Amino acid sequence: MSDIGFDMFFGKELKAKFETNTVISACLDVAKKATIKQAAYIRRTAKSSIRLASGPKDHSDPGKPPKSHNGLLRDFIFFDFDNMGTSVVIGPALLQSKSGRRFDQHKGVAKMPVPQLLEEGGPVQAFRHDSNHAGGGWYYTDTMKPRPYMAPALERSKRELPKFWEQALVGK
């Protein structure tokens, strides 16, 4: 418990006592509430930027958010609050195929997880079908231009983030 004295007007003095741990705990609760609401908002913004593709050949333009062909990217964007501090991680989960291989080990993409490849761009290994070629075609390496969705979601959300602190402080 801490004692704090306040010098008041007219020569009167006010003494107040409060539980330091209670005050710190209340501040951390407000911070957690605001941070979780901010993370949910950024997550929702990222998910809404990923549109469903109209068919297998419908792809987004470089620099635009990716299109989802099966909903996995959009449906597996999560956030997690660090209870030891006041930080949060927001982003897509790294999924595994039915065979247990991670999608970044799949023959269609080389060296980095698909969500990271979409966000940052990078090398991809693709298969060119050719019935005149032994084995039905060949693999080649190309560079995929970025189709960011998380960084733009954060940028678009920045204007709205302070309101979650305001709401947490007034108890909404």
C-alpha cells in the first residue's frame, strides 16, 4: 500500500491511500482490452482485403492483396495477445497439407511460406506443362511480385486505432 499526500488549496492537506498493485493491474487490463480490440480490427481489415477468386486463373495484380481460391488464407489470419507484456502478433497461420508437409515445402513454391511469399514476393518454382516434353513438362524458377495484405491492413487501420484506447479508458 502506498501513501500519497496532496497539498490542497486553503492550507488543507488530503491524504490518500491506494493499493499500488491494484492500480497497475487496472492499467494493464485497460492496455490489454485496447490492444486486443486493435488487433481484431487490423485482422478484420486484412481479411476483408482478400477477395474470393472467380476461377482458377483469376489472380490479383502485383501490389494488390491476393485473391483466395479456397478461402484458407483469409480464414486462417489470427492474432494472439502476449499476456506477459502488452504486445500482439497478427498474421496468417502456417498450414500443413493433408500429407503433413508444410505448404512452403510443396513443389509449387520454393524457399519461403506462402503467406510470406504473397506479402513480400520472392522466388517460386512452377511447372510448365508440355506434352512434347519427357515427364509432361518441366520446372522453372520465376520471381513472384508481392501481393501485400497485412502491411496495408495496418496502414489503413492506423487512423482508427486510438479510438480503441479511448473506449477502453472510459469503459465501453
